[in-house]
Amino acid sequence: MRKAHSSNDDATDRQLLLLIGLVVVLASGVAAADLWHAIDHPRPIPHPGLLALVVIGAGVANRVKVYVRTRSSRNGTTWGEIPVLIGLVFLPHVWVILGAAIGVAIVKIIAGTALHRAVFSVAKEVLTASAASLAITVAGSMLEPGTLAATIIPVALGYAAISLVDDLVFTPVIAVASRSTLIQVFRKDLGDRMIAHAVRLATVLYVVEVLASGASPLLLGFVPLLIACLHLWHSQQLRTKEERRSWRDLATTTEELSSVELTQVLHVAATQGARVFSSDVVEIDLTASGIDRVVRAHGSEVVYDGPGPRKFAGVGAITAELETSDRSYQAGELVLGFHGRVKLNEFEQYKLKTFAAALCTAIRNATAYAELQRLNEQNAYDAAHDPLTGLANRRELYEHAALHFQGNTEDGVVALLLIDLNHFKEVNDTLGHAAGDAVLREVARRLADAAAPGDLVARLGGDEFAVLLVNLPTPALATHRAKTMLATLEGSVSVEGMQITVEAAGGIALAAGSGGVNELMRRADVAMYQAKRAGQQTATYVHAQDPADIGRLALGGELNRAVAEHEFVVDFQPIVDLGSGEVVSAEALARWHHPEHGYLTPIEFLQTVERSGRLQAFADAVLDQALDASDLWREAGFDLPVAVNVSPRSLLDPRFPETVLARLRRHAVPADRLIFELAETLTLSQLDVVGKALTGLSEAGVRLALDDFGTGVTPLSVLSHIPVHQLKIDREFVGAVQTSSEASAVIRSTVDLARSLHLTVIAEGVESEPQRQALWSLGCLAGQGHLFARPMSAARLLATLQRGTAGRPGVLATSLHEGGAVVRMSRRRSGGSGRSALPHLPA
């Protein structure tokens, strides 16, 4: 790329030299013709004073210019036509041409202009003056002497000849130097040039007429003042237009710098910077900010993007620091490179400073975005992978398996292999945890190497692994593939010079048509323990041997009695503000007070209730008890919302929303005092249906919480389909918050997500004060667990609230901060849509 850069510069230089050489050759030929004509038609030598005026006039006119910089060249327009045309009217032409050439040469010598430029300027002056001489001579020979036309027409044609030849000579040079087309150069400021030409021609005609008519020379006294005013006006016009154009280019470029992708920012700045500042090269050096990167552009082409240092080797380089106004952040340097020496004027310096500030801000934003993106990707990776082995974790396994249940993959037959290492505790106890970790890493490596393409190997925790087997042509091949994977673990593992034999048991479960990932995991777990009890390497789940299913069949026959005898009771566990210790709500937890088996939890009987057709009666009983408890607490001065778990099957009933609202009216409980907790493990097809019911309830004021957040398979899908107000972090992550960076990452990402959506985060299973403080430091504001209180009846919870802690009713723990202030949030969303205003839990 650097070679291409050099070849482009060399090609431009060669073209310029060729053009200059052509002009010089033409001028030499024209000068020779002028000289031959002067010898062939001798004329008296004019007065030396008049010749001196021509020389001085040409020199002054070519010295006083309106300059426009193009890269390292300064191109200007002059008033040189005036002294040349006046001289051609009254003096022998060859002497005027000679005097004008001498005047220009003197000016270039005094200014120290480079030789090739000085020669070019003198040659151009010879060509333009000769063209004017020819035009005046030809026109004068065709007109009757002594008439006004004989004066005006030759002068006008002479001026046109000067302008035409000047454009023919100068336009190609400017086009090559600026890498523009001839049309672009010719059309630039064409209107202003035409006005200037008209004014100059009028000035020449006036002076010639005054001198030719023999009028008083005093009539010429105001001409210098007129020329000065016109020169200033022309200068101001060009400068204003150039500044407007420059600001417009700068604004456009600054707008294009709004990208958050660093490479795009640097490439736009480098390529557009050359146009904005008319420079040969633009370099952006980021090494000062700790990034070893240099971007260099030549015109509209990026010719280098890589490590430093800078390589620009031109004569002139102007550097601007890329830093904030308070110098708290420095991104690097911006370098404008020129192949000649250039000094920026005050306006260009201010423009450069503005551009550098905008570029610095863009680089800072892009760098910050890239770092944020990297952290997000790292957090996402950490949240989905086991830090010890690098395998997928439980969350990733659940999400991957859920794709099968949602029908989003073409994985054929899918099965889950659950693996547990036998006697692994002995390794930890005998050789220490470091040796145990080494064994786990080796097991993970072997399982990953043995996995077929598409299979997902995960570590669930401890010595438990899982493999999601996909693309099985037939279910029977699940057992064969599982045995193949477990066979790779039979070889001994070398740890601290010792050879350790790894034994494992595996349970296989085929993906069922219903029940989701949790049911698949449960069945694999049942099969694994069957293998352990039988002393086998593997076992496959068989429905008839599932003790849980057999138990559910027995419970199903007792449901009618349980509903009639009111055996379903509700306990309540308080939810506490982690900072202040104040109770902010309570969760209703249903129990079956079975006469033989004692208290059964929903895990033991809920599926039986859902399949029995008695779900509505069960849900009504739980809701009535929860609303009665809310009444009881409110009458005692504790206005606590109550959270009730709701089954997705209930939400599929179109009558459910109206039933809930009717019960709220019957108990005179405000809708915003009721919170429905929903399991996160919903399928997309369920979401489409239950979303309508939940939206209706939400618009009525009922609030919604997403339970066990972080263990489900489609959290973002759930959040996009239903109007959630709260997220409840599963106790699995809460229990590991102090020891697992993965758990902390999940909680932190959940809190960040909740903040962005204006949701409340509640931690489940808070068991210790260190856990509480760790959760508080991660931004979680509320929690429930045995640290504060176990589930209890409504009356007992009321007594606990009245007793309080340290003389503060309604408080179950000491405050973590001054004053024990509770963070208050609005009770309901605004407008019933969007993620505005959650309910942080009012006390």
C-alpha cells in the first residue's frame, strides 16, 4: 500500500512537470515569433519611463493576489491584465511583452519562488500577453481608426484572449495538482470569476479611453482606489465562499464520525480530512492512547492501517493533538501532510482544532463502545460457561435444549445424557481440591473430544456433567453414543504423579413431547440414579419405573377430597428490602396438608393438579387465602402486596382475567396489591396466548413477576411478550454468589437488564448475611429467604411484622446503610405498556 502511495505521488509530479515543460516550450516558440516580428517590423524604442511603468505594473499586479490554497500550492488570481492591455494599446507590443515577463520574473525572484514555478509563471505571462497582442493587432487592422469601436473592441478581444489562454494554461495544472477533473476546476467559482473579469475589463476600457482622448490625467486618480476596493471585495468573496464550503465539508464529515465502529471512524476521518483541509496525506496516530495503530489516507483512499510509527516523509507536516478540552483524555495525534511547506491561516487553524476535538470524541465513544461490547460478550460468555472447565453451564444447556422443544432446530431425535462421577469426593478429600479440579478438567476434555458434531457438553456443577445428544437417527442410538462417551473416561488420569481411575454413571432420557427441559433433566436424573443403584454404567429412563409418576397417580385420586376438605393451605414468606431490612411484600406459597404424608410442596403435587382438571379450584383457593391475608395485614397497618404463583395452564383459560378481577373486587383489595409470579420456563407458543391475558391484568393494575429468572430457556422472549414488572433470581445463583464468578455475572447481568427495562430484581433463597451484602453490592434491592424468615401463616407473619426488629415494626433485619431508607418506586407502569416505572415494592 505504501508503494501505491509513492507511485501516485510520482505520477502526479511527472504530469505537472510535463505540463510545465509544455507551457515553457510554447512560450519559447511564441517569444521567438514575437522577436522575429519585431525585427521584421522595427518600431522606435519607447521612453524608458513607460517601459518601467509596464515592468512595475506587471510586477505589482502579480504580487497582489487573491490566494486559494490547493494542498501545498497557493494559487492566486491577479490584476495583471490591466497593465499589459494598457501597454499594448499605447506601446510597441514586443516591449510590453518583454516588460511584463521581466516584472513577473522580478516578483518571483524576490519572493523566493521555486525555479520551476517561476519559469512557469514567466512562460504563462509571455503566452497571455502575446495572445492579447495578436488579438489587438488583428482587431485593430479590421476597424476604422479614430472611432470608439476601434478602441473598445480590440481591448475587449485582447482581454478575452488573455483570460482564455490563462484558463487553458492554468486549469490543467490545477486539475492535476488537486486530482480533479478539468470541468470541476473550470466550474469552480465561475460566477465570481465572470464578475471579476467584467469589472477588470471595464477598468481597462476606462483607463484606455481617458488616455486616448487626451483628457485630464486627474480622471485616473481614483482608479487605484477603485482597483484596491475591487481587489478587497473579490478577496472577501472568495474567502467567504471558501469558508462556507469548508464548514459545510467539516459538518458533513463530523456527522459521518458518529459511528460506534472505530475502524469506520478512523477511515472516514482520514479520507475526509484530506478533502476538508486540502492536504496531500492525513495520518491518525493512536499510539498515545495505548493503541498501536496508525491510519494513513492519501486523498480518498486509505493506504495504510496498522501498527505505528508514522511514515509520512513529506516536507510539511502539521500536527494536532486529539484530546479533550480538559486534557483528561488523549486519543493520539492528527497529522496533515503536505509535499510542500504550508502555513494554515487563522480560520484553518480553528477548523483543525474543531475537527480534532470532534475526532477525539468520536474515537473515545467508539473505543468505549468497543470495550462495552467486549465486556458484554465476556459477561455473556461467562454467564454461559463453566469457569473451571470451559464447558457450557446449566443455563447454556437449558437454552440450547429449549430450541428443540420450540421446534427451532432440525436436530432429529434428541436425548440428554446426565453423568455423575463415582467416588469423586474421595479425590478431593485425599489429594485436595486442586487435584479434584485437574480431574474435572480432564473429564471435560475427554467428553468434549468424544462429542459428535452438534452435541453440547456441559458441566452442571460439582462432579455432574451433561451431554445433549442430537441428530440421532433412532432413539436406540442414544444408548450406544452414551456408552461410547463414558468409555473415554475409563483410562486413568495422571494427577500429581498418581494414576487415578475415573468411574462414572450415566442416565439417558429421550426428549419427550411435553414437559420441557426441566422434565427432560428430571428424567435423566432418575435414570442416572437407577444406574447407580443397579451398579450399571448407563440406564435409560423408563416411565413405568419413575417413582415420582407412580406417586402422582396415587395423589390424583385424593384431589377431590383435598379441595372439599380445604387441605390446600397457604403460607407466606416476606420479601425484604436488602438495604433497610424493611418488609416490602410477601409471597404466597401453597401447601397440601395431606393427612398421611404431611405438608407437600407444589413440586410434589402441582403437575398432578394440572392434569386432574381441578386446577381452577386449586387456584381459586390459593388466591382467596392470599387476598384474605392482604386484607388482614392492611387493616393492621401493613399495606403489603402479595405475590401468588400462577400456572401457565390457568392463563390459557380466557375466563381467568375476569375471575381474578372479580375476586379482587370481592375482597376490596386494590389491583396493584396483587402480584402474579410466572415461571420463566414458558414456550413461545404459550407466550403468544398468555400474553393477552397478562396484558389485560397488567392494564387493570395487577403486577407480574418472572420467577426463577436465569434458569429458563427464553428470558428475552418472555420479556418481549408479556408486561413483566419484576425479575426473581433463582436461589441456585444466590447460593453461589460468594463463591462463583459465574453466578455473580448472571446476577449482575440480570440487574443491568432490569435497570434498562425499569424492573425490580428480587433474590430468592437468601440464607446468610454475607449473601445479602454481596447481592446488595451487585445492585439487587430486594430478597427473600431464611435469613429473614421462613414461610409462615398470615397471622404469624402479622405478629412478626408487629414485633419487628430493634423496635422498628415491619423490619426484619438491620439496615446496611444510613437511615435505613427504603428505595421507593411507583406502584404501576405508566400507560400499561413499555417498561416504565416498575414497581419497586412499596412498603
